[in-house]
Amino acid sequence: MTEYCEFLSIPPYSLAKIEKKHLLTSRFQELTNKHYTNCESYRNMLDVMGIRPESVNAPEDTPYLPVSLFKKLDLFSVDKSEIIKTITSSGTTGQAVSKIFLDRNTASNQQKTLVKIVSDFIGPSRLPMIIIDCPSVVKNRLMFSARGAGILGFSIFGADKIYALDDDMKINENAIFAFLEKHQGQRILLFGFTFMIWQHFFKELKQSGRKIDLSNGFLIHGGGWKKLISEAVSHDAFHACLNDVCGLKQIHDYYGMAEQTGCIYMECECGYLHASVFSDIIMRRHIDFSPCAQGETGIIQVLSTLPESYPGHSILTEDCGVILGEDDCPCGRKGKYFSITGRIQNAEIRGCSDTYAAEH
């Protein structure tokens, strides 16, 4: 099996279409075979569909599992004794959650992959970091699933960290101003979930009329667009409003999910989401699930080179999107770039930020 360190040695947005396709095809065939051999439930599903691992001759041939399946079955391809961590997806009260089983190797590679992807945007050095959330989110096990895991995952990029909100979800202005004074003139990394930033940071600043100078800030945020769309807040409006209250100019969304932790799709300076060398993305038609053409909206299939401990390398999501191009983004990064257009009608609310919004 191709060693994952081979992928980690490649700059994340450096491979052009043909070279990347060759590398990914080999990896997805190996992962499909590994999970077919070691996960009985996965093998039974492929057998029913008449799919053999050796039939994966291109990334789009990789059999996919619907994301909802991880809420119904415990799927893992290693001995139970090797599982060191179980990640659960977000879910509103009473809603089933996905369970993702990680062994030491997969968990380690997830963190290394996240570092490679994010470092391409913020640079290799750790930065002073403001987390736009409350401290209890990583202490309270009921809140810990995707939200706490996301904060802990991105915290590795922070050299000195504070939380912007107190446990009552109010802005801790004294802590923020002291932090900015301490790191005056330095680049600041900010991280948070989209709806939390909007509801508890932007709205409170706007209402108070206070200004916080974050013009040296680089904000990474994800999840929660469903709630903002219902409030008629567009991508551009979100950027403009944050720029207005705190001077933020570098604002980058990301697309990702608990079922493929670590392998995120970052938004570039041009406003497009990018697939790295660690992943692929395919849009599929609603009618027959055939691959869409470039520019055609379809259901998003995400493929990750990471999952070795569970069969989550190819997942059909409940989101819709459109591939806008490949290898020719104005930002200079190679690979596919795309945008999210919405969710499949009647799909569950599942992002950690959307989940919070649904419960408050």
C-alpha cells in the first residue's frame, strides 16, 4: 500500500490534473481494497452492488457511501483494540450522530494533513491566535463533538491563544484588547464557526459601536451558512460586515466534515474552495448519480486519501456544489476549485455551527 508519507512530502496544491489523477487512483484502489478486506459491512455493501476494488480505475470509480450511513453503522477496518479515538459529528438534540473510528496512524495523519493545507495559506510559523468561541466548549463533553474537535485541531496553529467570548457567549473585550496590545504589529490568526462569529461577535460589536482593530488578522471559519442564508447574509455581506466592525480583510471559509476530519477544502484569496493533493471532489447528477460536467451543479462526493481505520475515503454528502475549474484558478493553486450552492432539500442540519444555531 502506498505510504501516506508520500502524500505528505508533496506541496498540497502543486500537482496538475494528470499527475494527481494517477496518484489518487492508485491510493483509492488500495484504500477500497483495504476496507473491502477488513470491514465486513463495507464488503457486503460492495458485493451487493457488484463492485470489486480492482474496478477503481479513476477517482470517480471509487464506490461511495452516503454520509448518513455513518449514523447507522459502526464502520471500522482495524481491530477494536487499535481504535484510540471516536469522533462524533454534530447533531441537534435527539438526532443521531456519525461515529468515526480512528487508530493512531489515521489520527496522526489527519493532524499532519491539516497542518500542510492550512500552512499553505498562513505560512509555516505559529501565530498569536484568537478563538471566537468560549473556553467551556473544549471542556464540556456534551459540546465537544465537532465544535470542540475543530477548535482543538486548529489550535495547533496558535502560539499564544485566547478565547474572544466568555462562557455566557459575550465578548471579552478586556482580554481581546490586552492580547492585541501584547501582539501589536503582529499577524493574528482567528478561528471560529461561521454562525458563532456572526451571532456573538459581529452582532455584539455592531450593537455596541465599539471597534476592535483586527486589520492584521487572518480569519479561518467554517460551517453555519444555512442559518446565515435564512437571515439573508451572503458571503460578500459577511466579509463586508466584519471589515466594517474590526477591519478584517483576510477572511477564508473552509469546507469539511467530521467523517473526513483533517482533509479540509480551504477558500483561496479569490473566494473559491480548493481540493488539495490529499483529496478529490466530484459533483454527481441527482437523476442517475453520474459525474457532472464542469460548471454543472450536483451532489457533492468527497474523496480523501486519509482514512485507513474506517471506510470513509469516498462519501456522498448531502450538499450541492459546482466545480468551477481545474489547475487554472487565479490564485495560482493547482487542482479543482469549486463552490457550495446549498443542501439537498430536507437534508438534516448537521454542521456544528448550524446545529448550535438550530438549538438557540
